[in-house]
Amino acid sequence: MRGIALLALLPLTLGGCVARTAVDAATAPVKVAGKAVDLATTSQSERDEERGRELRKLEERAGRLERQYERERRNCLDGDRRACSDAQGTYAELQLVLRQLPAPPTDD
């Protein structure tokens, strides 16, 4: 008798599981698509952070080139002809890097 009562209640308890599984199955494609879109797109803050990293790298490169140019220029003034040639190349590269940097803020 007890077994029959349990069998009678079984469809009621399984109904919730089946309904939940059906809802999960129906919403799964939407969740997967939403996650894919989130992974494929970049937020504005992520773009800002990436641009900031790029600018810092350019500024560091410009600093290294400025120091290298000053060393080569000093050596050139001391009579080292090769340093003169190297200084010209370094200066040209420095100018290319500086053009990629935004203009510094002006004091108005």
C-alpha cells in the first residue's frame, strides 16, 4: 500500500523537475548567446584601459629614445662620427613615436 502511495506521488514530484529542466533547456541558448556576445565585445572601460597601456608604452619608448639620442649627441659633439649618424636615426625614430602621442594639455 505504501509503495502505491509513493508511486502516486512520484509524478507530482517529478513534474517540478521536468518543468525546471524544460525551462533550463529553453533558456540555455539565450544564456549561451549572451555569454558569447559578452566575450566577443569590448566594453568602453576595457578600451580605455587598453589605450592607457598603449600610451604608457609609447611614453616609455619615447623616454628611452630621448636618453639614447642625448648620449649619441654628446658622443657626436666629442668627435664620434658614427654617433652623429646614430643620433640622426634615433632622432627620426623619436619623432615618429612622439607623433603617436596625444598633445600635452596646455596651461590656459
